Amino acid sequence: VEIFNFHPLAVEDCISDLSQPKVDDYEEYLFLVMHAVNLKSEIQFSTIELDTFLGRNYVVTFHKEPVKSVLQVRESVQKKPEVFMGHGADLLVHALLDHLVDNYTPVLDQYDERIDLLEEEMFNSPSKDYLALVMQVKRDIFHLRRIVGPQRDTVNFLTRNPTAFIKPKHMMYFRDVYDHLFRIYGIVEGFHEMITSILQVYFSHSSHKLNEVMKRMTVLATLTMPALIIASVYGMNFQHMPELGWRYGYTVSLVLMFVVSFVMLVWMKFKKWI
């Protein structure tokens, strides 16, 4: 910080790790905030903030966790230094952005597969945690939208506002990155619409199944209603009922009530009414 004389506000953005993608022109350098994808596992998605300072003859990056795109560019520079050295710091930043954007593609492919599986499972006996899985994917897609949109605008700013830090002949490379981000944002928007449609169809399907169960339960209640009415009117206290003098009649009645209720519960579960 002392060597490059970075502005305290830029340093604060690096430390806070809560910045949205953006670009700030500090006259002596450009300060870019981007987010690299970080897929820790198949069910856990997050991003890593990558802060970049672009000067006339230097590039400084700051990140609190390893970033795949930075490691890829570092490896490329070590293998072929002549490609980057002597051609301007802006090409090095382009390489960082290009790899950062390209690393979104495997994640998009994975979420495309997950959404397809959720669509298939919806009508084939979805699991008990199906809704939780759908909501998790929806949160991930919302996170992607919230990150990719501003990043697209950030790169678009670099391509439409000439600065002293990006050579005009290198603008086309940044426009290529913008095109990729524009395509990625369109894919994410499609994912958002698909997951919203899945939720709507799922709730509609669940409501339909509930209505079917309620219809069957209503039929059962209607069939048993006459017997309940007759029993309640007469009290089943007839003079010539052999069970009235049976020693175990009360116990057997309670057991019979429990067994019939349990059998009905098992039957309803078997029919997937509950």
C-alpha cells in the first residue's frame, strides 16, 4: 500500500470483502472488484472477491482465498513470459478477467444438470427434501444473477470509457470478455425462469394431490357417517347385546379402535395420501 500509494477507500473495499463488482478510476490506477466462482462441493456454491489494481506498468491483486483464475494466469506467465511481458499491464488484467469468466462455464453446466434432474424428479415421487433442494438452487441462481449482472456492467464500462490504463488496440479483448459475460447473464436469467416455473408447477401439483386426498377422505367420512349417527342416537345400549356382559368387552373395544386406526394410517401412507 505504501509503495503504490493506494487510496484508503480502495484498501477499505479490499478488507471489507462486501463490495459489489465495480470499477473506480483513481487517476493513477484503476481499481476493479470482481467475483470469481467458488464451487466447494456439489451442493455448496459461493464466490470469492478478487480486487485488482491496474496501473500503467503494474497489476496488483488481492484475495482472501486462492482464486483459480489467478493461479491459471500465474502458471501461463511462468511458462510463456514473452506473451505477457512487454505488452502492457492491461493484457495481464484481460487474462485474469478472461479466465475468471471462463471458470463460470463448468458451474453453469452443473446447475443446468441439477435443474433438469429437479424437473424429472418433480413428477416421479419427489423426496421429502425436494422443496429444500429447489430453494437452495434458487438461492444459488439469485446469487449468480446478483454477481454476474454488475460484472457485465463493469467490463462494459471498461470497453466504452477510454482510460490511460487500457490501450485502444486492446479494447477488443475486453469486449470479448463482455460478450462472454453477456451470454452468461442470459443463461442465468434462463435458469431463474426455469426454477421459478418448477416451483409454480410443484405447488400446483402438490395442491392437486392434496385435493385428491381430501376428496377420498371426504368419501370415507361420508360412508361412515350413517353408522356414527345411528350409533350416537341409540347409544348401542340394547337389552340383548351379548357383549354387554362380556368381561373383556371394554378392553377389546379399545384395542379394536387402536388397531383399526393404525391399519387405516398404514393404508393411507401406502396410498401416499399422507
